[in-house]
Amino acid sequence: MRNTRRSLLLLLTGLLASGAAAPPVAAARPGGAHPATASPAASRPTASRPAASRPAASRPAADDLRARIAAVPGMRVIKENPAPAGYRSFALVYRQPVDHRHPGRGSFEQRLSLLHRSTARPMVLYTNGYDLTYQDPGFRAEPTRIVDGNQISVEQRYFGTSRPRPTDWSKLDIRQAAGDHHRLIRALKKVYRAAWISTGGSKGGMATVYHRRFHPHDVAGSVAYSAPDNTDDRDDTAEDRFLRRVGNPACRSALTAVQRALLGTRRAEMAGRLTRWAAGHGYTFRTIGSADRVLELTVLQLPMVFWMRKEAADDCGGIPRPSADGEALYAWFEDVTRLPAYADRHLAPVTASYYQLGTQLGFVSLASPHLAGMLRYPGLQEMRTYVPRSIPLRFQPDAMPDIDRWVRRHGSELLFVYGENDPTRAEPFRTGKGSRDAHVYLAPHTNHLASIDKLAPRDRARATAALRRWAAVDSPPAS
């Protein structure tokens, strides 16, 4: 079952599949698409295992680095993990207030992973936007490798073990999460005094931008990968237009045909297979409602999810025909959409993500005129579908326009990287007249797992130079 639990995450995960070169490497829990465009269950980032690692060596009791980290007020060193050669890796927790506006009203411990290179090297603040459960302790994000730096990976509040008890959902918003990053940076700058860089992919890339909006001087620069900028949650026409143009007509027609089959002549068969799978594993679909509702929801999201994962725009030979063998059709559809992600057992750990989408980040409801007469559940793509009714959802329409205005009018030292075939770029961040040293790059022939390494040579050189300039390093990394 672990494989079924493989950012945007983007929304969007990569977010859907692990990639060694991409910083928003992804694929933890099953699911379909970018967290701000389709199911966050698909956009859980994880990390590739380092090529070479070593066990933590036995050290004297008076370990200076460990002692310095433990001496930071509110910080606890849980253990030292195996690390790549030249690094040390620590599991940490840091006590944060539940409400940064009223720090005396309760606290929680935020889980962290520290990859230490040298206190003289730059520090990279990395967030995958979710929890740290599936991230290898030796994982290095692309900016960390480029600047040959340290890295502190942060579990987002209300994810994993970083959840206040009792859970006050009103304290899960972008400003409170930005406050977590701000407070952590201030605490660790007592140890790591060199330049700081922040980064993240998909939902983590979004969180990186939000932190900069509220605390613009915490870091010297930021790299956000595959981060959507959904300024009007009522208007999803940009995504619809993108999906009508991406790839080639034959590929788009094949997707339409398989969608119509899944909700037409093959519907009962596919829903039956999903029902039997759930019963065999003791899983339920109480939150979404039924296997048939899950089937309809994932079929609606299929084009978005497909293109987030597809590397070559014209490589669509794997799409089955509507008349394909039932087992083969189901296996292909389950693999693309991560159907098990919609069971209650897998929805529960990412409830916080759906809550954020339904209150501030926004979501994509794809138009489906080609499925007219086949849809049974109006409003199924809304966030209320994913969040238990006991948790209130009230959308705040001003949150994302505020972020967008800041980027255009005041954003500085920012890098945005998108993949050419990724639907996330239908609503990208853009620079404006007030932006300074801010850049948007497009990686050709690339999906949701965009990276600086996948940019065209000239853009790659410029992006790399900007990142090293911000980090105040001149030479390439040692490895």
C-alpha cells in the first residue's frame, strides 16, 4: 500500500513522480494533479535517495554542532540520520505558536529536517508544502545543490505531526504558515549566518512566495517551481484553454474518447472494480460519497492530471482505446489518477491541503461539455467534496489577489520556473513594473517536474547565476 501513497503540488505535486534533477520532486500519496488545480493527493512531494550515504558516526558527547542547534530556544534534536558524504543530517522539532498574533494561546512542535554542510555555507529553506514523512533525510533540493549549501526542510503546519491539538482550523492560513518560516529563520540565523535562499515546488512553491510576501527580507532570494497564481477562483477558463491546445489533436481526442467511455459504456464496470478494490482493503469513500462519485471526479480531472505527468507532448500512444480490455483500462486509469488517493484513509492526512484550497488558495473546476448527459453529481469538483462537513469552509477571495499584487509591485529576487506541458502555467506568476530582479522561465518539453536544469541553456545559465548571486557564492558546487 505504500506505493499507492506516492507536490502539486502543485498545485501541485512529481508532484507525481520522483525526479532526481527536479527540486519539486514528487509523489508521495496517490492522486491526480496539482494541489491548486486538481487533487492534492496527487501532489505530495517526496525526495530521491542520495547516491551515496554514510551512517552517522559516533561522536563525542560534547558535539559542538548538535549542541549549538539544541541551544536554539524552542528547538529539540530528535536524532541524527544517515547523510550524503560531506553532510550531517538531523531530525528536529521547533516549537511554534498556534497563532503568531497571540503567541501565548497555545503551541505545537513543527517537524524539521536539517542537512548540514557548513555554517559558512548558504542555507536553503525548503518546503514541499505538505509533511516530511516520505522525504529522505539526505534529499537536496536543486538550489541546495547549485549553491552547495545547507538545507532546512520544513513540514507545513497542520500536516504530519506538526498539528496543534486540539485543531483550530481557523489558524491554518498562508500568513500563519509564513510566520512559522519567519520565526524559524530568525532562530537559526544565530547558527547559520551566511545568505539564506527559500525554495519549493508546486504547493511548496506557492508557500515560498507567500512567505516572501509577508516577510520579504528574511531571505536573499527565492525559487518557486510549478507554482500557480489563481487570483480569481471563479474563473477557470485559462486552464480550459490550455487543455484545448496542449499536445496534438489526436492525443486530445484519445483522452476525450476514454473519458466518455469511462462515464458511459464502461462506467458500471470501472466503478465495480474500484468498489471491489476498496472492499478488499477495508477502505471506504464516506467523505467523497461513493466509488461512483470518485470515478466521476477523477474522470473530470483526467486531462489535467495526464498533462501534468506527460513529458513529451506528442507521446500519447499509451492512452487505451475505449474498447480496451477491462483490466488494462482500469490499470491505466488508476495509474494516471491514483484512484486509491480518494479513499478516506488517504484523504485524512491531506485534509489540511484541501482546507487551504477551499479557503484561500483556490481550485480548478474543469469545463466538460464533451461529457454532457453523463455527469450525475453537480458541483463535484468543489472543495467541499474533499473536506468533512464538520470542518467549516469559507473562501477568502482577497487572499490570492494580494499575493499577486505584491509580486508585480514589490517582489524582488524571485525565480519562477514552469514546465511547457504543465497546466499549472495556465495561470502563472508574472512580474510587473515594481518587480526587481524577478524572472519567469519556461522549461521546454517539460511537465510538472520543471527545474532549472531543464531550462534552455541560456535561461539555465541566467537562473543559475541569479541564484548564486543571491547566495553570495561564485563557484559551482563541489559535487
